Amino acid sequence: MAGSIAGALAAASIVFKAGDPAYAARLRTRAALLQEAGELNPGLYRSSIFTNTTSDAVAAAVSPLYALTSAQDKLMWGAAWLYRATSDGRYLKRASEAFARFLYQEGAGNAPGATPRAPALAPDQLFWGANVVLAEAAGWATFHERARSFMRSNICAEGERMKYTPLGRAFNADARELGATAASAFLAAAYARAARSSGAGLGAPTPADNRLASRYECFALAQVRYMLGGDAGGGGSSFVVGMGRGGGPTHAAHQAASCLAQPAECELTESWRRTRFHWSDKCAAGSHSLSLHKTGDAVTAQLTPAPNPWYIYGALVEGPGFSDSLVDVRPLNGSRVSVENQAGWAAALAAVSAPGLGKWETCLQGMGVVSRDRLVCG
């Protein structure tokens, strides 16, 4: 976990560098300390918690929440972002060393005998994202090769674990949430920038590199459009609350969106039916990061089939798996709104909104892809 947090702090330092250099410096310092601690004490958090926690019950309860299977990709991630933030070659060396240890000691994150996982950007799969960061920051061919392998797996639906849904979602059986698909779209758009700036790491970018970059951008745009319901006549519906075709889900499983209007109490989900608490103490605390807009009469929605009384506007639900149709009811996982889902969605939106990204109209004119692009897949 140390490498994951170090990477987050180092990345944040880049954001704050221009506007608040003192704060950015603090973030880099803390990131460096965490990275060093992780490298000096390598291992999995779920293993260390049983060693350092006095209560076996607490350890058993917490461990599944951090059920990571690899450590070196997290250390690679932390070192990659520290290199990006500082240009210190020592971090590039440490990222390269973690790259090798991940491949040769941890079996690319797969347990012995386990079915290989399809590439994704997820809390337990930071290897691919780290390669994209380093492809742009360092320009090495090794990192470009891995980044392009990620693009091929997603765009070309390589392997048994990757496939396209009928309406065009690049579905990953090992990362089934729409947030994971959004994270892949984000990496595609991010790597397109690296492909344009340093080609494949073998010299100046070529026209072929620029054409590939356009394909990656169009893949990212296609996946974002899918989540918003796609084009009219395509048969899709939005998975984003309050946005896109059909207006999106109306029964997102989100506590604050289901709360009564203040000062009424808020009733919890079915499994916690007997527990009640006051709106201002809990619901408000759970909704501070997303804007809520009232829709109709405020009625208790958690335990009824009625739509949520509030929109958690712009939130992406987890989605229906391989199906393109969401069963819009709260008890099912597909309607859940989670932090990790929004992380992938926010990253994808930022990426496809970046200046200079190819336009969808260009993609439709044969300059890009919706699925299985021949230039990328051969």
C-alpha cells in the first residue's frame, strides 16, 4: 500500500506545483518517505496486518478489504510518479527494478496455477498504469512495449477474459465494473499523448505512431460515449445518473441520494433496517463530494421501489457486467456507486476533455476505432 499512496501524493504534487509550491513540496517529501518505507519493508498489507494487529478478529475483518496479490507493481507505481514529479533518475532506476521484480518474482500479479488476469488499471493492478506513466516520462522502449500490450488487450479483446458487448463496451471479466472500463479508457487517452511525444521509445515519433495515437483516443471516446448511452438509435442507455441517453439510472445505491429531506431521519438498507440515524450527521457526510439535486417529493427510497428522491448527479454506477442493460434497482450490485468507480470515470472524463484530443466525428470517418481496430490489432 505504501507505493500506492506514494504515487497518489507524488501525482498530486504535480497538480499543486504551480499554484502552491510549498504544499507540492510537502506532498513530494511525504511521498518519498512512504516510498522508502515500502521498499525497506516489501510485502502485502494483508500479511502485515496479522503481524502488527493485536486482535485477530480485527485483522480478519480488515484483510479482505485490502486483498492485494502483488506488491512490486505498487512500488513501481510510486517510483514512477516520483520520477515524473522530480525528474530524479534514482526513482527511474527504482521503478525499473520493481518492474523486473514484478515480472520475475510475482508472476505478473497472478498466483501460481491461477488463470492469468486480463490487463486493467485497478487497486491490485498498477503495473500497466505505471508503464504508461514511465512511457511518457522516460520514453523507454520497454515501457512503451508494455503500454502497447495493454492497448492491444483492451482494444482487440485479446484472450479469453476480454470481449466486446453487443453495444461496444470493452468488457474485462477480471474487472467487471464500468469504472474499470473507464480507467482503461483513461489509460488509452493518456498513452496516446506518450505515443505522440516519444513514439515507441526508439526515436522520434513516426506517422504510424500518430495514427496509433488517434486509435487509442477514439477507443477512449467510444467507451465514454458507451457509458453515456451511445448514439441515438444504438439501443443503449446511460449508466450515469442524470446524464446521457434516457437520463441515467434513477435507483443508484447511494445512501445520501436516498435520504429524506432534512430534518427527517434516513433509513438504511434492508440488512440494516433496524438502525436509524439523523440526516445531518450521516447523509450529509456521505454526499459532500458529489452534487445532489432534489427530484420530486422526498420519500424514503432505500427500502422502497420508488426512484431516489435526489440525483447524485454525474455518478457512474457499477454496471450490469457483460449485459448492456442495467436492472435499475438498488439491491443489485449493478446500481452501486463507489469511490473506485468514480475514480475511473473522473479520470476518463478528464482525459477525453483534454485539449488536442481527437474528435468523435473524426473517429467515425475511419480515423479511429469503436472496437477491434485493424491498425492496432493487425
